[in-house]
Amino acid sequence: MKLVTEQMEQFLSGGAWIRRIFEQGLELKQQYGEDAVCDFSLGNPDLPPPAVVGECLAEMAQQADKPFAFGYMPNPGYPAVRAALAEHLAKEQGIALTANDLLLTCGAAGGINVFFRAVLTPGDEVICPIPYFVEYGFYAGNHGGVLKPVPTRPENFDLDIAAMEAAITPRTRVVLINSPNNPTGQVYSAETLRELAAMLTRVSAGRERPIYLLADEPYRFLAYDGVDVPSVLPLYSYAVVIGSFSKNLSLPGERVGYVVVSPLLDGREKLVSAMVFANRILGFVNAPAVGQSLLLRALGQEVDRSIYARRREAMAGVLTRAGYEFVMPRGAFYFFPKSPEADELAFLKRLTAERVLAVPGRGFGLPGYFRLAFCVDETVINRSEAGFAKALRA
């Protein structure tokens, strides 16, 4: 008896590597104890939200008995929240924006799906650099799109603009980038983004359906050593930025994100209107009322980034002393070391035997590597060193 589609059967059999390793970690912790396992699988920020979040929740509780306290609002979000967010993003992105240039969404994932629903037709291609967040393929497929991964520069995971241009076909509709990157921590420079924008401007000229540049930026706030995270909005008229407050406010479960369109795009009102309509018919309806209220109060605040910076240094020290090869992440909270052997699954079995959990690189489209999420306490990072060293010696 077939209860689900064949496509879903394939998805289920392949599974999601990140969640699978995370669940394996829960089993190991139950078996050996919480302190016996070093789990670097899930990018789930452990830092508490800024104090203003708790203060806002307490105030909201006092207002909960009022009519429509948590009722429907316009599909793109509360007008006051959109206006405040536009002002905040204008400073962050370095370009003038209004509330009409953006909408609030159910997290960055909801924003990507809303955008794809508005612009993709069956068979359209979405180009993205390898390695990439694995859900991108599912998000494109949800709306008839096809993800088309393109290799990056092997020495540092930077964009290979020539390879991206060579991958463009008449069916290319979107180029999707993620900076700071999950899983590599790479941050694309202003020079690289200008080169990408110039290439897309040239290739899109004369096309009836231009190629959009979609920048997924949930880790924008988290760059190290003074690294700048440039904006694509001033560089290309068909640029769209997706963001969320999952990481910088430690609110991933509240699902508050946004989509903002470049003000350089003529006729952008139609694109925004299409995404607002998609937000409704996909069943999102609107971003959570509680999350939007929290956002309004917490805009401009964030978790303590210095904690992530210290953890990054600790993780780099552990991997270096244990003898691993890696590129130092410039942003986000991930390392993406090279596996000591080509089959990273075989190596990760040995690492798991030492109760150190990582996600295989093939889960991000690049076998031979593995991802470590260092959004864990520094004691866990330091405790993992013996396991990393022993697995490598084995």
C-alpha cells in the first residue's frame, strides 16, 4: 500500500543527515551520559536571547486578555514592524529602503519558499555554490525548480564566477548564495560580489525573465576578525536578500524572517505583491505575532558575539593540535574540515566511536569533508580533543 509519493519515499530513505546525527547524539547521551558526548551536529544556538526578549514577553503576558492580542494582521506583517525593519535594514545593507520593499516571513526558510513560489516555473534552475545547505534542493523542488550546484574554489570555498557563468542556461532563474556560509564559514568579499553582479547583469541583458540573485543571510551578524559582510542590494537590480532573527537573537523556534527586494528593481511592487500572496497560499499566512512583537523591541540588539569568537578559537586549536586540515571560518559558527580519508562516512564512524558527532560533507553536496557546529559550550569543544586525536590516529 502506497501511503506517500515515490518522491517522498526517496526523501525519507535518504533522510536528513543533520537531524539523523542529532538524534544519534540523543541516544548516545542517554546511554553514556550528557557529559560523555561531544555533539557538533545541529546549528542550534545555545546562547540566551538578549534580556529585552524576556522583558517583552512579560509585557505581552499582561496584554494577553485584550481582543486580538494575537490575531491576524496583514499578510506581509505588522505595518509598524515592517517600517522599523526597513529602517534597520537600510543601515545594515547600505541602501535606502521602505516598508513596501519587504515582507516578514516564517523564518528564512519560509522566505525562500515564498520567493521561489513567486518566481519559479517547473523546470527552472537554481544555481548555488557547493557546499550548500541541503534544504535548498527541497525548497526549489517544492515549486518545480531544479537545484544546480556549482563547485567553488577548492582552496578556500570562494565563489568561482567563471564556473557559475558556464552553468547558466536559458532555464536559469536564480543564483542562490549564502554568506556567511553554512557549512564553510566563508564570507564572500565585495570584489567577488561585484564580479558576480557584473556577470549576472551582462547575462540577464535582453532576457525576458532575468536571473535573480538571492542572498540567504541568517548569519550576517556573525563575522570575525573585522571581516565585512557586503550587501548585494546596491550591486544588482534583481537582488533579493533573505534574513532571519534565529541566530542573532537566538530565536530559531520563533520563526521570524524577512524578504527584502533591491530598491533598484523597477516594478518591484509586483514581485513583493506576488510574495505576499504566496505567503498566504502556501499556508504560512503571516509571520508569528509574538515573534514580530519581540522583533520590534529587539531590533539592533543581539547575543554576545564574543562568545562565538572564543569558541571559534578553541575549536581551531583542538583541530590543529589533533592534526586536521581546515580553512578557518570567517563567519557563522561552523568548521568544515577535510576528512582524513576520502570516504568521510567511514571516518565519522570512528569519530562517533569516540562519542564525537559531526555531519558528513555529502549532506552538503561535498563528500570528503565534515561539518562541526561550534554553537556549544566551550567545555564541550575542549573535551572533544582527545576523541578527535584518537579517531585520526585510528
